[in-house]
Amino acid sequence: MTAFFDGLTLVMQADVLVTILISAAFGLFVGMVPGLSATMAVALLVPVAFTLSPVAALATIITCSAMAMFAGDIPAAFLRIPGTPASAAYTYDMNDLVRSGRLGDALGTSLLCSATGGILGAVILMFGAPLLADFAINFSSYEYFWLALLGLSCATLVAGDDALKGWLSLTIGLFLSVIGLDFVTGIQRYTFGVTNLQAGIGFISVMIGAFALSELFRKATGFGEKQAEARLGISGAPLPRMRTLWDQRNHIARGGVIGTLIGALPGAGADIAAWVAYAVSKRFAKEPERFGRGSVEAVAGAATANNAALSGSYVPTLVFGIPGDSITAIVVGVLILKGIQPGPLVFVNSADMVNAIYIVFLLANILLVPLGIAAIYLGRTVISIRDAILYPVILLLCLYGAYAVSNNTFELWIVLATGILVWIMQENNYPAAPLILGLVLGQVVEQNFMSSLIKADGNIINFFNRPIAGVLGVLTLVVWFYPLMAGTIRRVRGTAGPTDQT
């Protein structure tokens, strides 16, 4: 309890409260712009976060991402265009509800369910993370090696429809992670004589290039197209009737649990959580035929899941130092640069800061309701901002943010190269999230592998000797070889079928 009050004291500081309000407004603004993601909003704020205290920096990221996640529903409702990828699952339902004059059932339900999902996820984080930390306190380099490797493997499975493209994206991220000085020998690797590469690839520059500049390149290819305008008027109450919300209680509870669990999977993220919750809600819906044509049940389940996934992604981040998604990958980078090593010991060494994170989650989702109502009414104004004005400003923020981290113009070249690379990848349906996770977790895998190999004196069997390490190792190998084994079994059954009939 003492740690909780210490965390509350940290949050109630003037600089933290001011940054929460500013980042909330920024997150709502970016989320309302069609096509801009919550990750992009966070990436643009990271250079600012470096100048703040650890709690204020984390409060900035948490608040901005929570606000942007809901704000993405506003263009979905008025334009039929999802503001963030997590809003895509129920875009048609939102738009059809607003067209029929049910603003409160659409955006109001989304707003309250997003706040509820965020609070549910935060509560699960508060009670679940410390229990896992007690379990993880006995982890050695063997367990961390297998855990990081399992996280990388799972990230490719949930990256999209094409697992091979996920693996290729992950490989690029792993390659970027080994650029610089070797962890053991200190030998230069892939620096090509460039002094600036000896310290490795700048993580923040890669984030800005991957999630901000690549989006600007994508927008530039369609710059001549006519910009969509919000033609729907805003009428009716901004919130649903309490009876309507009570009827969705099962979908809300189910979406909160699904979102938190999926958010804890490395690489999954809020968009996958929203789609899974959407499908499950349809399975248990009273009117499944309404899904895709204006279903309040669809909005309630999926909107709850996407904000709950944000909280869930902090479970592996805080407990193991393994980011759950691209946003928490930024969190890991910020914590390390602030001198705080994420992992089970953070609950002992920085208990007040961990409790401050819980409180910020609760506070951000409570603030989401009044600020979200204001955003609903201001949404049409933000949506109508011309691209010719908005995107040059974002470009300047990208360049300033990358330069401000180290005051080195070389970082701008990294932003440019990464932006072009990720833009080409996304144009060919290659996911960007595995690349980022590969960059973040690549060093974790390498360092723990080399440490374990030295301790084992080269004996690979020692990687499986410890019970938890053995289980994680077997799970990792199953994830690797299951697609191959399943494909082989299907081919054998396919060739055996006609023979049996003959």
C-alpha cells in the first residue's frame, strides 16, 4: 500500500498532470486523422518524452495511445474510413449507426467501452503482473533467451495472413539489431567504416521512419486524390442510454478479457484483438445478422478489446522486458534510456514507478470520457483539415524528433532509409511490426544466448536442463516446426485419400 501512495504522489506532480493533458489532446488529434495510427502518435512524442521524468514520459505514452485508439473510431463513424487499424473491425457498423441517427449507440458506446476496456486491462495488469514477476524472479539467461525467441516466433504468426512475409520482416529487424559492436568481442559488425554505426542503429529513428515517414510516403502516392469530407451531421446525444450499455455487459466483459490476453502476446496488438473480439461477439450475439450493418454488439465487444489490449501489452513488457506490441517496444526503449531495466526486479527496485503506471492507466481512461465527448463534436473539424497543411507539419515533427534525440544529422538518414524501406514493404503487404520487434528483441536474444552458451561451455543440452527453460524451449520449437509438420500431414492425407478409394 505504501508503494501505491508513493506512485500516486509521483503522478500528482504538476509536470505529470500537464503532460497527461497535452498528450491526451495530441493523441485525440492524431487518432482522428484517417490513416494515422496510435503508434505514429507515440513515435512523434518520444523525443519530447526523453526530456521528461520517467513517470511523466511513461504517462505521455500511455495517455496518447489510449486517446488515439478511441479517436480512430471518429473518422470510421463519419467517413467509413478507420482512423487507426484497430478501428477497421467495426467501421461499417459505426458508420451505419451514425447514418441512421444513432450517434450515441455508435461513438458513445465506443467511447464508454474503450474506457471500460482500458480500466479492465489496467486492473488485470495490476493483479496479474506482480504474480508473474514473482514467478519470473528466478529466471536465468536460459529462460530469457527462450522467452525472447518465443516472442519473436509468435510475432510472425500473428503478423498477417502470410507467415513468410512476417519472417522476412523479422529477419530485417534482426539484421539491424546486430549492426555495431559485437556484444562479446567488441568487433565491428556491418558498420562499413561508418563511425556513426558503431553504436548501433538508433531505435527511435527507426520507429519514426517506420511508423511516421512511411505513412507520409504512402499518403504522397495518392496526394492528387480528392480528400474525403465528413458529410454526416452530428446530432443526438453523444452517449447511449444506460439500458443499451447494460445489455452489452457480456460483450464488454468478454472483449476486455480477450483484449488483455491477446495484448500480452508479442506482436499481436490492438487491431488483432479487435478482430478476434468482433468474431467472438458475433458468435454469441443475439442478432449476428446485424454485424457489418450497424450492430451495437459489434462495437461494444471490439471497442472494449482494442483498449484492453493496450494495458495487456504492458504485462510482458514490465515482467520480462519483452514488448507486447510496437508501442510497448517504445516503452522498453524509454525505460532503458531512463536507466530503468524492465523485468521482474522492476517491481522491487521501482515499485513506486510501477504503481504510478497503474494509476496513469486508470486516470487516462477516466479522462477519456469527457475528452472523448469533446472530440466527437470537434471530429468533423479535424477530419476536414487539408492534407497539404497537415502532412508537411508531421514531416517537420519527424525530422525534429529524430534530430533532437542525439543532435546528430546521421539519424535523419536512418529515418529516411527506414521510411523508404517500410513504405516499400507495406506496399507489398509486408508487416512492419515484426521488424520493430526484431530490432528490440534481437539484442535480448543475442546477449542471453551468448551468456548462456558461455555458462554451458558450449553444451546445447544445458539450454533445456532447467524445467522452465526446457518448457519454453520445447514451445519455441513447436511454434517453429508446427507449420511444416501440419503441411506435411495434409499432403500425406491428400495423397492417401485417392489410394484408399481405389
